[in-house]
Amino acid sequence: MTALKPQMISPDTHADLTALRRDLHTHPELGFEEHRTSNIVARRLEAAGLEVTRGLGGTGVVGTLRKGTGNRAILLRADMDALAMTEVTGLPYASQSPGKMHACGHDGHTVMLLGAAEAMAQRDFSGTVHFVFQPAEEGRGGGAAMVRDGFFDRFPVDAAYGLHNAVDMPLGHIAAVEGPQLASSDRWWVTFRGIGTHGAKPHNGRSAMTAAGLFLAQVHNIVAQEVNPLKTAVISACAMQAGDFEALNVVPAEATIGGTARSYDEGVRTYLEEAIARHAQGIAASLGIAVDVRYTRGISAVVNEAAPTEVARRAITRALGEDAVITAIDPVMAGDDFSEFGMRVPGCYVHLGMGPMRPGGQHHGTNYDFNDACIPAGVAWWCAVVEEELR
């Protein structure tokens, strides 16, 4: 497959959006701290003639464009936040904020949707488009915050669309696939509370460490032995706190384990929550100790519905040609709170190919950088979605 060259934007516009993307990359902002970014977005939307709403979900921005007599409305969403990481790319436009980095391409997402808003302000359609610039996608709940602030009451829509860059997928090609795309993302903590004792006298205590070890051996068996093998699920223990390496003759009274649980199915999600608690409580009871279990639901799964997926594919063909359409990719267990929009109205979340990455240039890697060559394809697709939805 060869890189595509959409003509939706001029070379000057591409250069302008590239410069803006690199400026945002130089000045990354974490979730709910995107004040500079949202101000830039809002000013450009206003200059293009859109109706602009600021402050939704804290630092979120919505640009609204109404044309013609159509009563159908859609939302197009991009995320704006960076990650708490230190960049090592050495690029001229690398982050100037230590410990903050655009390591997932949200700077690119922002400029592509902004470019589409500016382009569509000059084009004809019939209906309403809400260009949604969301804060805090990276685990801080920006989508939910916008919904809590009344997004759907203030901006009722009939469909939702999202886009994410895809590393090592052909440049300028877009995957629009019906069904599960990204998993629900939950967190859990299990704290065993025993009786501490001298390491030489274990019989005088009740070992929280033993409970933690047994739990670690069992918890990963839930997916292997209890979940329907035709379903997909993940349980991972990712953190543990217990004891002190400066006191290796002390059996600690407490041990805490934490991790993540993920699935595409709400029934499986509920089962994982119940099973983690059941195993922890069973182990604690067998050892005569106490246990506290906490399970926090995060974002829901992103599942593409048939109708908007078909619109997304037609938009790819319209903007980039039939050869650019990818109709089958494997879903992944990562999450995205685009689900806050897509679970309330029919939605489609697509993946835009960025071509080969430099070594180590994967999402959430310190050597990651968005490929500016894909900006025209992203802008072209966003515009084509509007034209397909609001003819």
C-alpha cells in the first residue's frame, strides 16, 4: 500500500497545521490543565466563524457549525491532553515541560479536527456539527466530565465519531471496523490485613504476605478457568506494597495488591468484579485474616455500531479512495473514553495510519512523535464524514 495524498487542504494549510501541531507538542498539558491548548483552539474556531462554548468538562471546547435546513446533528471528537512522561526524542520541537509529553498523538488529533472545522466553515452541508475538543482522555475522565456538565442536554446529537492515530498502519489509510474496538478499563485494590510478627515466630501472627501470594496465583486464573473462552478479558496485577527491605525479620501486618481488569462485554465486566472479590475473601477466610476489596469502574468499552461505521467507510472512500479503507483489524485491550459519547448515541471510532515509526516510537513511549504527513488525510476524512452525514 502506498501513502495517499488527499487534496482537501492546500500545502499552505498543511504547513500551518503542522506548525500548530508542533507548537502544541512543545507545550504539552496534562488532563484538565489544557488551558493554553483550549484557548488556541477556541480562538481559531471563533476566527473561522463557529459558535464556541468553553469550559465544558473544565477545559473542554465545543465549536458548533450550523448550515442549511437539516435537523440532523453529529459530534466529532478529538482529545487534547498529554501524558506525564519525559520526552527523549531530541526533536527541535520536543516538550519544554519536564515530565509532560504528547506521547499518544493528541496534539495531532487536535489540529486535524481543528483543520476540518475551519475547512467545513467554507463548505456546504445541511445540519449541525459539534466539533468537540475533549480534555483529560488519559485516565482522568474528561469525557465523563463533559457529560456531567450537560453535554447531551446542550448539544443533542444523532451520532458520534472519533479518530485515533495508529502506529505502523499504512500512512493515510483508515480502519473503520464494526464491533468492539477498545476495552472497558477498571481498577482494583485488595488489602489483606493480618497480624504482624517476628519473622522467626510466624506462628504468633497471621501472614498477609501469604494471602497476597495465594491471591496472585489465583487471580490470573479467573480469566483462564472462569470466563467463557469465546469472550475476551484481562486481569493484571500491576502493583504491590508490603513489608520493608530494611526490616527483613518482620512479617508485615498488611499487604496490598492493585491492578486492572478489562473486557468488551458488560456481563464479563461484572463477573470480573465479583470474582476478584470472591477469591480475595476466600483466601482471607481460609487464613483467618481480614481483607478489604475496592473495585472502581473506569471507562466503558468502545463498540462501533453498524450504521455510523458504514458512514465512516463511505467517508474514507470519498476522501481518500477505496484503497484507503481497512475493514478488519484486531481490537485491543487499551481504553478510550470516547465511549462516554459512543455509548449514548450510535458511534464509530476509527484508526488513522501513520506509517512506520522510529524505533521505540510506540504509543505512550518516550520516543513517540505524531507523523505530520497524515494531517491531510485526517482533515479530509473528518470533512467527508460531515458531507456523508449531512448531505
